Amino acid sequence: ARLANQIAAGEVVERPASVVKELVENSLDSGANRIQIDIERGGHKLIRIRDNGSGIDQHELVLALSRHATSKLKTLDDLECIASLGFRGEALASISSVSRLTLSSKPAAQETAWQAFAEGRDMAVQVQPTAHPDGTTVEVKDLFFNTPARRKFLRTEKTEFAHIEELVKRIALSRFDVAITLTHNGKVVRQFRPSLDGSNDVQRVAQVAGKAFLTEACHLQAGNEGLSLHGWLMPVGTSGTTQYTYVNGRMMRDKLILHAIRQAFEEVVGSIELPSFVLFVELDPRQVDVNVHPAKHEVRFHQARLVHDFIVQALKPAISSEVS
Ligand code: ADP
Ligand code: MG
């Protein structure tokens, strides 16, 4: 079974940033509103995610590390309308099969905290009491220590950390209400304070995408409850590096959405380089399949044409107001 985990890990765990993604998504799924991400040596040495979420029951710790154990899919109906970010029950099993993983947790209702340790393909998961506040900490050490071929593909500490930082920026814009801290080798690199009533959202966008967003970006809001688009875009002519899109709060790099954005710009100003933008598409979750791709960057809209054209039409007025 552990071998199967290692094979599955090939899909889930490509590099340190993919570990961070899975673990932070678990924290978000657990209802955490405070997440601390500590990285050492680009994640080669240590990836540690601490949250103040629901925690994991003492008796579920071992289960959480086994394959296809998920607490998130209860009925077939859920598949239609997945609200949680993870549901395959593969991440922890996969990650632990290629690292030394410690899972420490305490649900608020439980007296003591417990800790499970798993190392590589070794079947035995050790469980023992530990000290831990309400919530969960996952510590991943020595990623790929037992898969030399994979370890060889790890890039420099700097490059791997850059991937992590980029990911954390994307996540920060998917949940404005969650406090997120990212450290590297003991230094705070990113600190996002929660923006609870939405009034500081643009501050967080500026933290991610650059200060110019505060003064130059155009805010956009279109559509209705069934299908809407909101967010910010920089003026035309400033070629952008921050081109983030979200569908129902999940970060995406979806072809259809990017095509629609490009088309809107082309129709208003002709062929140009795209500026930076941060855009959120919201629609009825039954109108979209979010788990088409294992890395979950693509979606399938049931009414693709409608969504595409809506985005084009919603963006055009914002773009032309900038041009004029
Ligand atoms: P999935 O997220 O697809 O369910 P994972 O392997 O990522 O699968 O996690 C397995 C299970 O472990 C989850 O379903 C959840 O019950 C539990 N879990 C993992 N991380 C956390 C966390 N940070 N807080 C609470 N529960 C967690
Ligand atoms: Mg998960």
C-alpha cells in the first residue's frame, strides 16, 4: 500500500510547493483562520504548517495518513457540490511516503494532543501524546529522502522557495479572512493580516501584486448571484506579472477564462500585452466541475460559452474606462 502511495505521490507531490499547497488546503478545509507556514532550505529540509482549525481526533490520526481516507466526502451528492478543497484522501498518505512526516493535533474538545509519525514507505505509524494547542501541525522533513530520482529534480533552495512564495500569494488572495504567515530559514517573508469586512481586501491585493494596485487598479464588479465577476485590473499598457484568476474561491489557470480575458482586451484595445489582474468568477457550484485535473488548475464549466461571453462582456467596460 505504501508503494501505491509513492506512485500516487508522483502526481500530488511534484516539489515542495505542491506539499505546501496540499497542507494549506487541508488547513483551510479544517476551518482554520490562522495559518503559519515555516520553510527551511526551500522546503528540502523542512515544511511545517500550523493551523488553528478543527484538529484531528486521536483515533483518526493514523487513518488520516492512510490512502483514500478522507473525512470530506460523505455522500455521492457531495461530489456534485464539493466545497472543500481536498476530497481524494491522498495528500497526507502520498507526502508521508516520500518524507518524514509528523502530524500533531488537538481538537478543542480533546484533553490532550496526539502526534503521529510516519517515515517513507515504512508501514508503522507511531502515535504518542504531545503538547499542542487547538489545531494541527504537519511537519514534513527531508522531502524525497527515499526517492533519489525525484530528489535530483529539486531545484535550488532559492527556486523552490520562489515557487512556495508564489503559491502562498495566490492562496492569500483566495481567503482574505485568513491570517497567513510565511517564513523562510527563520525570517518572516510574507505576513497577511485578515481582512474581515472586505475593507482591507485591496491592501492584501497590493501586498501580493504591488503597491500600484492601491492607486492605479480599476475595481470591477459585474453580474449577479448566479454568475458574477469581480476584482481588480491594472491599466492597459503596464505589462503584468500578477495574473490571478479564481473560480468560486479556488485559484485557477483556466484556459477558457484566460481566453475570455484576452479577447476582452483585444476587442477594446487591439492586440496587446495583458496587464496585471486579480479576478474572481463566482457561479453556482453545480455549474462547474472543479476537479478535472489532479493539480486542480482547470475547471469544466457546464455552460462554457455562456461563462466565456459573460467574462468578455463584464470586462470590456472596465477596460475601456481605463483606455479613455
Ligand atoms: P483530503 O484532504 O483529500 O481529505 P488528505 O490526505 O489531504 O485528504 O487528508 C486526510 C484527512 O486528514 C482529511 O480528510 C482530514 O480529515 C484530515 N486532515 C488533514 N489535515 C488536517 C488539518 N490541518 N486539520 C484537520 N484535519 C486534517
Ligand atoms: Mg487534502
